[in-house]
Amino acid sequence: MTVPPDIEAQILRAHDNEGWPIGTIATQLGVHHDVVARVLDKAGVPTPKVVRPCKLDAFVPFIKEILKQFPSLRATRVRDMCMKRGATGSESTFRRLVRRLRPRSAEAYLRLRTLPGEQAQVDWGHFGKLTIGRAVRALVAFVIVLSFSRRIFLRFYVGQQTENFLSGHAAAFAKWGGVPHVILYDNLKSAVLERVGHSVRFNPLLLAFAMHHRFEPRPVAVARGNEKGRVERSIRYVRESFFAGLVFDGLDDLNRKAEEWCEGPAASRLWVEDKSLTVAQAFEQERSHLLPLPANGFPIDERREVSIGKTPYARFDGNDYSVPHHLVQRILTVLASPSRVRILDGSAVVADHARSYSRGDQVEDQRHIEALVLAKRHSHKHRGFDRLYRAAPSSEKLIECLAERGENLGSATTQLLQMLDEFGGGDLEAAIVDALSKGAPHPHAVRHILEQQRRKAGEKPRTPVRLPDDPQLDVAIEPHSLASYDEIGQPAKKEQEGGDAR
């Protein structure tokens, strides 16, 4: 912190003219005593330092020797070593002592310069949360910057999946019309899965993507933010110059404004290497040095295998997407881009929906629903046919005659089922046979015959009883012949007649 000149003057006057000690000066001027000591030291005024005795003073030579051999040794390990030798003290006390005694050396950094088209730097930036429907998702920014021209590409996503990471690369390459030769990454899980010493295991998807586009993915050293300082500063620039105070309506609107900002203010700022040029003009010099884009694209959609249950919907990312009803109880493949969700059965696309980032949405294709409803209606009609054929077998011939004449089979089946409920299977079968023999294959003729038989029998019109829809109630029961009951008394009668003859 810089000390104002008037405060410096007051501190020096109080010390030289009045002879005040550091504590008095700090109290009277309302500043910290370290500020007073720093001002006096800057002016060359000797200030005696009061060194208070410490119970760890006897261990200072040992700690210095240990830190000289192992400069990066942790304070907790130093404390354990000292306590084995009889030292006592809290962990915080050891931390302060080790911090003061640890040898320090100033490190100089080379200013990194790159050739046009040679290098780009990539990183994720975290920008809080975004509420979409019933979901609250992490809002992250994919930022890639060309090291020579400082041209920025910015795109926002709701998650750091590797597929989003590669999608950002592909969109940037398409926007620039080329690919940089080398791209720098730090320890992002989207890029580096594991480090052991100097060995790095890259994400295999990133390696395949880099091979396809012919660029070299290069990791930076751990805790060396200076090696990719251009993208670090670019993320800070995005926060301060674009995102701060921004009002947007959803993810699509945010990305549209981000693209306008990249093409506008971010591209028109002065180029740091030559203030007479803008970033956009420097990029035009760099464009021709980029690698050409490959002839075909790289498949970067999210791929998931999903199991379809009893209902025709595929669950993906917390939402349900409709599929054709005949694909229930199957394993299908979901391919999801940032805007679309496609569902495949083998290699055939069976559904294509707009992607939802909410939670619990039911995204439907109306054609899938209509086909399911129609299938249910046909199933209901087939169940009606089956019940009718079992109770009155001749109804099958009647239905065939109606079909040949182009009659409404659904209406005819409904009328015949009503007659079945009202008159029973035996009477309905007889009436259908009579109607067919008279050349009148129509439900109206069948009902007319049934009504005639009822009037001849002197019966009153029956009130049909509606039974619940139970498959067991649809079983056709054939009436048993009663002739055998009439023969029960016959032997006894013959025996009686034979006795009278004797």
C-alpha cells in the first residue's frame, strides 16, 4: 500500500523533531505501526526492533538447516520433526516461524512471444448459477484466445462436460476459419485426467479431437499460471468488460450477446504489441498462418445408452423425451448436442427433439403420441372382436360381409356387443345365422330378429347390465343340454310296467 506524502511528512516530523516512538506515532496519526516503520526505514532512519524471546529460539538453527536442504518442506512436517526433539508449540506458531525462516529467491520470468498462428490458450471461467425452468445449473464460460493477436472466442455452457469443451473448440475454429498449431491447457479434467511427475494422461476424447484437427495439445506446468496468462487475463476481461451488470434472457440470448461483444468491443481494442493496430487487424495478419480446417467434422455429441421402460420415453439429463411406442422395453442410444437431442435405434434416428436444460420436463413429438393413441384404439377394437367371436362364432362371417360392403366396422361391433349384453350369446348366434340366411348381414337386421323373438315369447324389454371390464367375464359359456335329466326316471318307470305285466 502506498503511503500518502502528507502522512510520510507527519511521521518524519514526529520522529525527528518530537522524538516520538513508533507506537505513539501510529496511535496519534491513526496508522499501523508497520506503516510507520516502513516510512522510517525508507528514509534511512534506524529503528530498533524489539525481538521478544520465543520458546522455539533453540530450534531456529535446526529449522534453518532443514529448510536449506529441503526448501519446500511443509510446516506441519517441520513441526513433527521438532516435537520429536522436545519442542512444544501450536501449529500456527510453527507456520509463522517457518514462513519467516524459509529461504526465498526472486524468480524472473521471460516475456513469452509467439508467432502468428502458433499458439492458443484455453480455460473455463465460472460465472455463478443459471436458473432454467425447474433446474439451477452451473454457468461456465469456455474461453480460448490466440496468443499472437489476442483474438477471443467466448461461449457459455451449463456444465463442463468434455462434449461441451470440444464443442467450444469446434465453434472457435469455425469462427476463425482455421486451427492454431499448439493449444495450452492446465489441469482441467476436460483435458488432463492424471499427472504423475512430468507424465500427463490426456482425456482420450481430446486426443482424438486434436488428432482430427492436427493440433498439438500441450499441458502447462502445475501452479504456473504465467504460462497461460493470456487466457487468465482474458477471463478477467470478460468478467469486467462484458459480464458485469449484463442482463440477458436465457442461455441463447447470453451467447448471442457474447458473440456480438467478441466481434465488437473485444476485437476493436488496441493490440498490445502495436498500439497502431487493433486486435481485429492483428488477427487478419494471423489468419493465414492457422492450420486449415479438416474436410469433415468431428463427432462431439454426448452419447448415452438409455433403457426404455413401459412408457415410450427416454430419460436423459433429468428430462423425458418421447420415442415411438413400439420401441418400449428396448435399449436405445441418445446423441445430444447443445441444442438437439436425437435418439437412435441402431443407426436409424427414431426421434429428434429440441434439448431442454430444465428438470422433469416431458418433451414430446405429437406424432409419437397420436400413434400411441391410435394403437390403443385398435387394441380396444380387437379385444371387442375377440369377445364377440367367442360368444357368437357366426359374427365373424357377418363382419366379413360388412367389410366387403364398406360399412363402419367399429359401429357394427359396438352394436353387436350391446346385443350380446342384452340377449346373451345363444340368442345372438341364432339371430345372426337367421339374418345371414335371409341375405340381410347387418346389425339392424339382427336386432329386428331378436326383438321379434322376444315379442313372440311375451317377454318385456330387458335392461342391459353393465359389468366391469374384466377379461374373465368375457368367457363364452355354452348351455348344457337337459335331455339327460329327463332320462333319470325312465328305468324306474319301465321296471314298474314290467311288474304290472307279471
